[in-house]
Amino acid sequence: MKITAIDHIVLTVTDMDRTVEFYCRTLGMQKEVFSNGRVALRFGQQKINLHHAGHEFEPKAKTPQPGSADLCLVTAALLEDAMAEIRACGIPIEEGPVDRAGAGGPMRSFYFRDPDGNLIEIASYRGSI
């Protein structure tokens, strides 16, 4: 077997509406409702499925918990522009810009947190800063 991509990941969240609003407003993701009211955040060819803490869908991780994820998302924008957008939303940047080694090679990143405390890394392969 050869794995070629990640289709989706799952985040366990404490407040579904707050999470959807955050990711749509700050990162331009699109809310998708599917399969008996389940909720996902769609972007590009991927999505993040959301499980409400205490009401997760089966099967699930052994110990699902809000705030336990670290995600790295790639932007086509210049990193300085992406950072300005996050700051404009009133979200504090915890670190960055910093050089990192991504799956596609050298990249520049910065970090902030979502409403549950998940660490979100935004990376750009275009350079900048």
C-alpha cells in the first residue's frame, strides 16, 4: 500500500458553533453539513470533521479531547499577509515567523490557537518576511 494524501482529520470540540465561526472567519473554510447532521470544515481537497465533545461519532479516537491537536495548514498567501489577517481578527500570534521544515521543503510559519486551544500553524512555501 502507498498512502498518497490526507483526506480529512477529526477535531473534538466543546462548542460547535464557535469552532465553525472561528475557522470560517479566520481561515476562510466552508461549513459543510453531511450524513445526518454531521459538520465539517472544507478547504481545498481536504476537510476537518468536527465531533462535539461527549457526543463523538463511532468509531473515534481512544481518548478524544478538545485542545489536543497541532495542525499545520499551508497558505498560498505571503506569510506577512496571513499574519496581518489573523491579527485583524483579534487573535494573538504565539510564535513566528519562524523557519520550519515542511513536507514540501523549507517553509516559514506562525502559530496561534483555536477556541479549544488547539495549536494552529500557518505555513507558506512562498517565503516572505
